[in-house]
Amino acid sequence: MEDLALTPQKTSSGKNWAEGFSIFKPGEAGARGALRRFLASGLADYEDGRDRPDKDLTSYLSPHLRFGEISPRRILTELDKVVRSTPRLVAPAEKFRKELVWREFNYNILDLQPELHTRNFRDDFSTFPWQSSDKDFRAWARGETGYPLVDAGMKQLWQTGFMHNRVRMVCASFLVKHLLIDWRRGEQWFWDCLLDADPASNPGNWQWVAGCGADAAPYFRVFNPITQADKFDPDDIYRRKFDKPRGTVPYPRPIVDHAFARERALDAYRSRGDGNDDSD
């Protein structure tokens, strides 16, 4: 962290560097409160809005699940109660249930491969041509890539210990596809910064994005950080919240051109025999 100039410290005004972490209330009471709030105000729009970082529809249950403050069984029990009393919530409840199943799937993978955070699930990725630019990694970790959605996500991570799931995928994809930096470096950074850093979900999801994980198709998918921002943060609300306007200072130029990075990534995957293209 010292090398990245991100060592935790109080600001000159005396502000606590960890102030943003207050979005979570630790403990079982905090977990049940988060579940009640989500079921009451977030579930109804979850199916259509879960990918929108500009909308506060996240359950915020992940840290509580991570530390055993609430169980998936308890969540499913309360979810079923709500669905029985409000049938119109069947579809969004099913979508949320699938997210819980994805978490359990990652734990099954971790059981099969305890070295999930360091070893490719797919051994054929052992010779993937990763690059090792410390300069690029530093720009990514500090939220200085020149792509506002990526920068906002990385700053949300540092400021709050949390990042919206859609933005996690975009930021992870940017590191491994645009910069061709080994997914393990990104996984370790998320592990160090996330309040919900999970030994199964964190490496499992990073490997999914990188293409070397279980059921990672399309493993050559390249997220376009510009179109992703336009689609999921159309009014610039999320980006302005965490990557605030810089007044008259122009926004930094992208550290890599998207079209160039996309083709370079696809060439790297083609070198392994992956011949299909997909870009979001």
C-alpha cells in the first residue's frame, strides 16, 4: 500500500480514513437488519435493477455471509416468507436465489481446489501470456485508468470497502483483458480491500472473468468500460458519486485504447486456441 501511496491515514482535516466503512453494521443484528431492508425496499426491483450501480438495490448481505453473521438458509427462509405473502415477487426472488446459489457453487469449487486463490482452475491457462506492468497496476488500483466507470469502482472500493457487483466485473475485466495483468494480482488487491472478501467467491469470480475458472464461458469476453457505463449508469450518477468532477482539470486520458486492448486480449486468447470473439 505504501508503494501505491494508499497507506491508511487521517486527512489533514482529521477525517477518519475508514469513515466510508460505516455502510455495514457488523454482527447478527446488523445482518438481520440488512435483510429486512432489502426484502422491504430492494427485492421488488432486483431482477431488472441489480446491474445498475446508480440504484441502491444491493442487499449488502455479503459481509454478513462472509463472517457467518447470517446463513444462506436463514436468507432463503425469509425470502420464501415474503414470496408467499407477495406472489408478484416470485421473479426477483428467484433471481436473488440464483445469486446465493452461485456463492455456494464457488464454495464447492473451493472444496475441490483449496488453492483456488493461486492456481488456475483450468490447467491449460498455466502458459497464458500475462504482462507485469507495475505502472498499469498502480493506475488501476488507484482509479486512474482514464475510464470513469473503472475509476469510480476502484475509488468506491478504497473509500468504502465495497464495490457494486456489475462494476466488480468491469474492473476485473479491465485488469485481466485490457491490461493483461494476472488475475491473481487483482484477486489479492480485492482481498485486501473488500469488507466481504470471501475465500471462495473472490477467487472464483476473478477466475470466471479471466476465463480460467469453472463454467467461465464466454472466457474471452471483453467488457467495454464505455458501453457498460452508458448502459448501467446512464445518468452518470454512480460515476459522479465516487469519481467526482475535477473542475476545470481535464479527465485523464485512458492508459490504454479500448480497441487496441480488446484486439491484444483476443490475440492472447487465440494463441491458446480460443477462436471466438465477444465484447460487451
